[in-house]
Amino acid sequence: MRIALVLVGAVLLFCALFVRSYTVPPAPDRRGYTAVSLAPPNRPLFGSPRADCLGSPDSEPVIGCLVASVNRARREAVPLLVLAFSPTCYDLSQRIALIGRDGAAAEARLAQIARFGW
């Protein structure tokens, strides 16, 4: 019985490695949401479209990067839950996106992103 519980626990922990989430804020042209899905662990746990675009060159239009990031997350993942917009997840994903980045450059890019309602 203990071995079965340990095996089930090991499988659940392994599966948890693939659970990812991303949050899209509400805007005049869309409803915001938080999506929880099974995806390859190639993004942060609280993956953010903004995080994918913080490292892009200033000359690249940010809106294309944001849309591509969300489309990639949808394409690569199997959705588990789609919840209403969560400000907590949104703030957490932004904090995670800023880890290890130049603060001034990241804030400038976030200001560009914010102009598009992201």
C-alpha cells in the first residue's frame, strides 16, 4: 500500500513539473483570463507574455511579440483550466519576469508593453 502511494505521489510530482500558467490582462478588445495548462517546462511556472518580450530589441514592435507569445503558449500546451483574470497571478508573473534583468531597461520595455494594455 505504501509503495502504491509513493508511486502515485512520484507521478503527481513529475506531472507538476509540466503545469504552467499565464495571465492575459483585460483590455477594451478582450476579456482577461488566467490559463493553467500542461506544457513543456521551457517557460516560468507563472509564464508571462511580457516575460518573453522583455528581452526583445527595442526596434521590434512589442505587440507582435505579445501575440506570438500567447499563441505559442496555446499551441504548445494542453489547457487544464481557464479562470477569470487574476491580479495576483498578473503581479507574480511580472515579478518573475523581472528576475535577473536590468531594472531600467526592463521597466522601459514594460512601459511600452503597458501602452497596449498588457
